[in-house]
Amino acid sequence: MTGANEGNVEMKGGLRSDQISGVVLIAIALVVIWFNREFPVGTLADPGPGYVPLLLACTLGGIGLLVAVMGARSQSMAETEWPEATRALIIMVACVAATFALERIGYRLTTAAFLVFFLGVIERKHPLAVVLVSAGFSVASFYVIGTLLKVPLPVGPWAF
Amino acid sequence: MIETFNSLMMGFSVAFQPQVLMYAFFGCIIGTLVGMMPGLGPLAGISLLLPATFGLNPIIAIVLLAGVYYGAMYGGSTTSILMRIPGEAASVMTCVDGYAMTQQGRAGPALAIAAIGSFVAGTLGVIGLMLMAPTLASFALRFGPPEYTALLLMGLFVLAYMSGGSMLKTLAMAVLGLLLGMIGIDVMSGYTRFSFDIVELGDGVGIVPVAVGLFGISEILLTAGQADPPKVQQPTLRQLVPTKADLKLSVGPIMRGSVLGFLIGIIPGSAHIISSFVSYGIERRLSKHPERFGNGAIEGVAGPESANNAAATGAFVPMLALGIPTGPVTAVMLAAIMVHGILPGPMLIQQQPDLFWGFVASMYVGNVVLLVLNLPMVGLFVNLLRIPYAYLYPCILAFCILGCYSVSNSTMDVWIMLVMGGVGYILRKFGFDLAPVALGLVLGPMLELSLRQSLAMSGGDYMIFLQRPIAVTMLVLGLVLLGLALKPLIFKSKDWRSSVGLDENID
């Protein structure tokens, strides 16, 4: 339930969240139109692979314009709070690192290291709990998903 | 009627096979646990379990995933009532009066009425599904490309009208989803579009990484770092028994919620969320004492809980009869069927009667399992909520990575999930509803194919949509609803959302 509420009683100055949203939507539409130029649009009787993407990009641009124009009463960007942004960034970086490692060092090692980072470094839990949860989760999930349900999971050079 | 009965009996012979029963039971348990955990809604649960169904037969796969779906609907109500934490968005309205009842020491009757309402709604919903889906499927055999185009466009217009938040933003998200659906090989010309020389993108963007990213990862990004959940009340079995007055007050809301939820469930969009809001608004309006709402009115639990469960069943009607998903959950379930080489569409019921009727019968079984099993075990289930969130969210993240990787054994799906997670986080901060993105992604290729085929049929004449009665009816209906959705924007009047308390955007 976060986000920009339309119709705030007390309005602060500056850019509005919907105005920025509208501009970003228009930018996305323009990028799609730019990349879509590689594909033939065709004719009405024989529409090509570029026809529908062009139609959709134009629609998106039009909606973006309406969102921006009608966004004058939306929440001010200055009022939008981002208290969880730093934590969210750390989570994303850790997920990116885990994805890089997954096929290189295997599922169990990656997952154990991933959980040690979160529980030990970020959440600062007791070392014994960190070790038990990390090792237990990675081994148990590999056993259930990989061994019992026969879903192939990556195994690294050290057979983990 | 006799034919339907015979088919249902055949379905029960499938559903009562020990293996199918076991998986239905297993799905309900997993669903309940998933529904109770904040950050893991039914969609994330189903998406993560999807790879594990590849080795199963298609009937068992769909029975398992459906069990997770309606189990999650039930599980979400438990945390809403006991802790004021909606395990998933459809349970938001249950929090209001359910938690107020808990504070008054009446958590037991609230949980019992939620379970009974869910059971009645689920059962009535299955009867509706059983009667409507075959009729709709035989009607849909008359559909050609123009009718499918009109149907899909009508679905998108209805989505805009019924959206929980801003209509323009909902449409923007649907178009964004449709554009995502354009990535990959164009089936009519063979061109590979928007793949940026990444081989894996040639097959397009999968629904699972998009859904897990948009809903699972973005939820964790928004909630990480929050305080541990508060203390949980555990009502005893005796406390669960509702009084006669509770039952009397709940009968009407349960019946109205069931019918309303089922009808809204058939419509594309966040049906189960909207149905619970609309049901709450209607019950408050119909009540002789509307001031009780918000202060522990049992009707405020009975109506929304019945509505969201009936909507979950209603969503299966277009999925099974037409092969068209109404939301991300049914889209993932369609993917589960397609993995087994089964083509969804109007012919599914005729060609795969075991699958359809076995599925219908298993839903009756699943509803009974949920009622009988979950109420006595509620004390056991809430123990899960004692796990501190600091331990829970890293494990959920690891599951998300594992689930997406397993779909096609490729890290590309994990990258897509992470990108969509980041995009979803920002979109939610800006008040966008994410369900239309996932829906657009699935409908995109269908809409493009039927539109281009229609234009090829008519030699480029758009009038083809106005010359065919079924197509024109659906288009007119969709445009009327779009007009109604635009009215408040143009004339600054209030629309249906404000009358049911749905002013805020639904994430």
C-alpha cells in the first residue's frame, strides 16, 4: 500500500510522482520505437513483426502523456520516502553475486554463503544459528528439490 | 445434467486415486503455509513449486498447484485475523474486523467463520465452474481470430475498469506487459525481436521469473528490515466454535460473497483482491448497524473471505474453458499444463476429460481437506509465524533464486527475476498495480497473433471486428466499461472504487 496517493490535501511544490512516471513511460515508448525500426511494420493487409510493437509503444506513449498531464495532484517526489532503499540495494547486490556464483561454485555452497552473509553480516545473528540455518537450509533444500523431486541443480567443481 | 453428473463421477474416480489425494492434501498444506507467510503469496508459492511438477503427470501437477492456490487463500486469513498481517493482498479486508475480533478475545469464531465461509464459497465456486466451463468452451468453438482479439481486448478494458488503483496506470502496466510479451521469436515471420543477441531471450520472457520478481522479490525489498512480528494468539479448539448469533449473521454475507466473488473471479485482473473489497463494501452498506464494521463485525470477515475464495475458483473458468488466464496465478498454472504438451483452449475439456473433471473433483476434496484439517491445526500453523523475519526473508530469497533457476536450468531466468524485482519495487513505490504486467505478458503473444490473423483475413480492414456479432458485442461491452472508467477522470466524479473503500492503490 505504498506509493503515490492522488489528491493529497496539503501539496508541496516540485515534481510530482505521476509526472515522473508519465515521462518514464514516454521514454520507454520511445526506446521501443527506436529498437522496433529494425523490424518491418508491413501493411494493414499483411502486418509485419514490427506492427504490434509499434502500436503498443504508441499506446504506451499516449498513456504516459496522460499520466504526466493528469499527475499534477499526485504525491510530490519530496514526500516519497525511501527508508528501506539502502537495505533493498544490499539485497539486490547479494542476489546478483549469488546468481553469478550459482553455476560456478554450485547450489549448496552459493546458498550457504548467501545465508551466512544475510544472517551473519546483515542481521548479526548468533554464529551458531547462522551456521546451522545456512548449512541446514542449503543441504535440506538440495535434498528435497534436487534429490527427491529430481530437479537438476548446479553442482560446483568441489561436488557441492 | 446427467452427462455432467457422470463426468463428475469419472472425475471423482480420478481424484480419489491415492496419489492424487496425497498431492491435493500436500498442496493444501503448502498453500496454507505459503499464504500465512508475508512475502510469499499464492503466486510466488505456485511459481516456486512449478519446476517440481515437471516430473509429475499433468492431472497431479494441476491438482497440486490448485491446492496451493486455494490453500494460500485460506492461510492468508489466519495471519490477518490473529496478527493483522495479511499473508496475501486478498486478505487485507479480513484484517479490519478479524483483528478487531481477536482483540476482543473472539479470534476463534473469526477463524471458524473464515474457514466455513471459504469452504462454502469454494464448494459453490466449483459447482459454478463445473456448470459454466463446458458451456463456455462449446460456445468458444465458434470463435475465430477476430472473436479472440475482441475477447482479449475486452479483458484488458474490463481490467482497467475493475482495477484497484488508477485506471490509466493499470492500462500502462498492461501495455508494458504486452510489450514484454513481444520479446522473442515472432511466430508468423520468424524474426527474433528485442532479444539483443541474447540466445535465451529467443524463447521470450517466461511468466515465472517475471511473476516471482514482480511479486516475491519486490515485496521483500519493501519489507526487509522491518521489526519482528508481534506475539501470536493461539485459540483452543473449543474457542473455535462460533455462536448461533455468529452463524446467523454470517449466512447472508457468505452466500453474497460466494456469488459476487465467483462472478468477479471470471473477469481479468486482481479478482480475488477486488472481490474482497467489494464484498466488504456491500456488507457494510447492507448492514443495519454499519458502525460495527471496523470494530469486530463478523460479517466483515465472512463476506470478504468467502468472496476471495470464490474468486479463486471463478478464475479457473476462462482458464479451462478458453485457455485464457485472468491473472498471473492462472497464467503460471496454464504454463504447468503446457509443459506436459497439453494445449489449453476450448477443446481441452473434450480432449482431456480426465484432466478437467479430475481437477473439478479434486477441488471438492481440497475444500473438505482445508476445512477439516486446518481448523484443528491452526495452533500448529501459527508457530511458523514465530520464525523471526530476519531468518525468513533470506530463505525466501534463496527459494526464489532456486525456483527461477529450476524452470529451465538457466541463470537467465534468475537475471530476469532480479530485474523485474527491482522494477516491481520502484513501480510499487510509485503506486502502480503489478498484476496487469504479468497478465499482459501472457496475453501479448495471443493478442498479436489473433490481431494479425484477423487483419490478414480481412485484407487489412478493421471493419471485420464490427461485422461479426460475437466480436462486436464483446468490443462494445469493453468500450462501455472503458468509457465508465474514463468518466471520473473527465467529469471529476466518484467511481465505484470510492464506494467500496478501494481508494488506495493495491500492490
